[in-house]
Amino acid sequence: MRAAAARQGRGRAVVADPDPHGARRRLPLGHASVTAARKTWGRRLLTSLRLTSLRLRLVLVFALIALIAAVSASGIAYWLNREAVLTRTQDAALGDFKEAMQDRVASLPRQPTKDELDRAARNMAHGSQGYSVVLIGENPDGRTVVGTSELDAFTRDDVPASLRKAVEKPAAEKGEKSGGSEGSGEESYRLFWQRKVEDGTPYLVGGTRVMGGGPTGYMLKSLEPEAKDLNSLAWSLGIATALALVGAALLAQAAATTVLKPVHRLGVAARRLGEGKLDTRLRVSGTDELAELSRTFNSTAASLEKKVADMSAREESSRRFVADMSHELRTPLTAITAVTEVLEEEEDSLDPMIAPAVRLVVSETRRLNDLVENLMEVTRFDAGTARLVLDDVDIADQITACIDARAWLDAVELDAERGIMARLDPRRLDVILANLIGNALKHGGSPVRVSVREEGTDLVISVRDQGPGIPEEVLPHVFDRFYKASASRPRSEGSGLGLSIALENAHIHGGEITAANSPGGGAVFTLRLPSGEGDGDGGPGGSADDGDTEQQAKKADR
């Protein structure tokens, strides 16, 4: 129970209890598990959605704003109407009760009998407000007598103790003046009221006492009609809120569609642009921010298309230049090679002063010839004209043949079981092995260990040398074209293309080559190829130029 001071304008004190219409309701214990399950399900649903859709986020934001606005407006409207309804009903009932006390109770003797109190209570209850009345006084014998408007309907025991205490408290303790209104001979009344709820029904209880020793009166009025009206209002506001929420969701959907359609088109255009369709453009309409974004995209795409076209033209020109140069060099190189072979055969009969120059010419001619062959092979890879000529290959026999053809039998240890078959291009596999093994012998030293194993559907060939290994800063660049590990020694016997060509040959098979340092020392190159049908573009026959690269594996360089 909460006590509140009377409104000064009406000359009464007020005792108020918690609002019966705003009271919290407690769920039955049996609903606890169901409520927990619903909360868990809701959290899982939100987690699964994760709000990844921009459309969903827009709809939720619109709905949330609409819900907050509707709930706030409905809450304010409900509160204002509730206060107005309850205040109007309460003031009318208390005002009527006060007038009845003045008209009927004040005329009673100071020590009335029970019959007099019953009659006065019934007369007061027959008013337009429809409340029950209890009157309490002292009879001539000094005993307390109680008069009620309805037997057992409203008794003294139904009056809250806090209200009785406030009514019966002497006026002097309240700091109030006793006596009638100024200029009149009427008795003064201190009126108190309180709301309470019984069996789910709200009631208004009021009480007052005639100053100067007169009877005390209490009234009880049911607020159930007002509560029903307020419940109807709450339902109406709830329905209005739900309709507003649905309308906001539909409006958000329409707005999201309007906003996201250009964004969706932009996303599709960006994907097409990423797929290489550089002629993709967006249709521009309007002058808003999305239209400006479309114009920016079109401008960016046009600039990108022009730059890519220029770069492609330059790259094609460079590739054509390298190919033309390589082809043009083959004819004079063929003649020079024939001459150098003759000079090499006659080396023993040459003047000792001329022999070193002849050996240098022979060595450089062979190196130039290898470089031209490598450039032509790289040109084929860049142009996409390299093809596979697949065959069933015994890997152990293929490695042995590669080593034997280059007289590396004493410097290479082979760990491979016979019978491991794979469908590969034998010539390109020979190029890969020659580059990896030759590179290991040149930079790592012998013995070089070559091991073969199968891992699922893959064929794995490892080439390990006994050298110091590859510096960590060099590892990412060992397969780059013309890369030299030492800038101070830019010239070496190799062309700088061997490992790059080996990697391209692995890729055309659908495989890969990796380089690493072994924990026990030395570098390890690992070739991984599919052992089944090749994934390359090759058919039963290879390119007409494929036979020109037999000599490219003789020289390998990191």
C-alpha cells in the first residue's frame, strides 16, 4: 500500500495502492520449461540467420522502428486514457460519497443506533454511482455499532488496515485544521481512498470521518466496467500496433526492393567484370546516389577495359617478338652449331693459342642454342599451344632412362619400385626430371636421391640433394623466370628458365612442384602428379613444335 497526499484543490488526502491495471502477472511454474525452450529456439533461429542479408536487415530495422513507435504511441495513449477513465470514475464516486456523508451522516445523532446507521448506509448506496457503504459509530451505550448497505457484501473487515489507520488518525497529527469551511457551519471531512484488487477485480475503497466525533464511513466501488473498457482499449491498440508492424514490414520490403535492385545489378556486373567480361556496363537512370554509383562503375570498367587491352596488346607484342626472334635465331644457330661441332672435332689439331677460344665458342653456342629452345617452349606455354601426348609410363623405367641418357648413374640414387604406372607425357616428364636432377647435381652436389611413392591417386617424386639448401628469401622465387639467387653473379651456365619450364610441364599435367629445405640438410624438390588420366588439353598427337625441346633439359638453373 502506498499513501499519497490529497489533492489540495479538493481538500482531501489520498492513500493509494499499486495500480491494479498495471500489476505484473506471474507465469505458472509449469510454463517455465516451455518458455526456456522457446528462448533457446529463438536464439538458434537468429544464429542461423546471422543477419547476412541486407534485405533482411533493412526489413528488421524498419519493423523495429515501427514497433518502437507504435508501442510508444499505444502505451502513451493507453496511459492517458487509463488515467482519464479512472480519475473520472474515482472523482465521481468519491464526490458522491462525500456529498452523501454531508447530507445523510451529518444529520445523524452523535451516538446513532445500528438501525439508523443501516438506514443511512442503504440510502447512500442507492445513489447513481452504485457503491456499497459501511458506517461505523458509537451507540448511547458506548459500544461500536456498524451499519452496512448490504449484508455480507461489504463489511468493516474488507477495508484495508492502512486506510482505516489513515481515516482514524487524529487531524492534529496530520497538521490539518479542524472545523468547517471558512464562513460556513459545515463539518470538515478528510477523505481518503485506495485501489485494491480482489479475485482479479479492481475496486476503489474510500473512507472519511465526520470531524468532532461523528460516524466514520467507508465505500466500496467496483472498477470492473472501467477495467473491461481499458482491456478493450489495450486490445485495440495491440491490433493497431500489429497492423502498423505489418505495414512497416511491407513498406520496408518495397523500399528494400527499390534500393537493392540496383545494388544487385551492380553485384552481377562486378562478378561479370571479375570473370573477365570487361565490356560489362550498367544502365544508368536517375540522378540519385545509386545512379552516380552506376556511372562510377561504368567509368571504372571502361578505364579497366582500356588498360587491360593495352597491356594485352603489349604482352602479345612481346610474346610475338620473343617467338619471332627465337625462330629467326634457329637458322643461323643451326649453321653455327654445325661449324662449332667441326671445330670441336678438330680441337686437338688446333694451335694451342686458338684452342681456348674455340672451346669458348663451342660452349657459348650450345648455351645460346639451349636458351633459344627454352624461349620457344616458354612461348608455347604463354600462348596456350602446348599439348600433352599421353602414354602409360613405368615411372622407375622413365627415371632410369633419364639418368642413363645423361650419364648420371653414378651420381644419383634411385628409390623406386618397378610397376608403378601412370598415364603421362613421357617427353615432358623427362624434361621435368632432367631439370630437377640436373639442378640438384649442379647446386647441391652428389649423391642426389630420387624417391617415388604413391599417395592415393597421386604420384609423388622427390629429388633431394646434399648441398647447403636454399636460402629462405630465395625459396619463393626459385620457379621465377630468369631469377638469379645471387645478384653479384648474374651470369651462369643455365638460362634461368629450367625450373620455370619444369613447373609449367607439371601444371599442364594437372600437377605441382614445391621446393623446400630438408631438416637433415639439402634442398628437396617434390613433384606431385595425378597418376590417372591426364587433365591436360592434349589429344593423341602433340604440337608440331613439341619435338624441338629435347635439348632443354640438359641445362637447369635455380
